[in-house]
Amino acid sequence: MEILEKVAYMKGLAEGLGLDANSKEVKLLHVMMDLLDDIALELQDIRDEQSELEEGLDTQEMVEALLEG
């Protein structure tokens, strides 16, 4: 399960508890879950960018190999 899926699962579990949405504890949980969601999205963006960089490096290595050979 990916991090984004885990965060979504955790949000679903929290909503299913049926806690008082106006309590300080629930408000804190919502802020924490939103923060985790933001972190997971940022991490996914970083992973996507890393994959693109790796693909670019692979392409560059192939071009260099062709030029040498």
C-alpha cells in the first residue's frame, strides 16, 4: 500500500469512529491527517521527479554509448 493510500485509509478510520467533530482532540487529528496528506503528496512529487531524472540519465547514457561506438 502506498503512503497516499495509507493516509486515505487512516482518514477513513478516523471518520468511522464517529467522534465529536467539535472536540479539540478531533480538530488536532484532522490537522495531523492533513499534514500527513501534504507530506505524502510532496513525497510522491519527489519520487516522480526522481524517476524522470533517472529516465533522462538513462537516455543520456544510451546516446553517449551510441556516439562512442
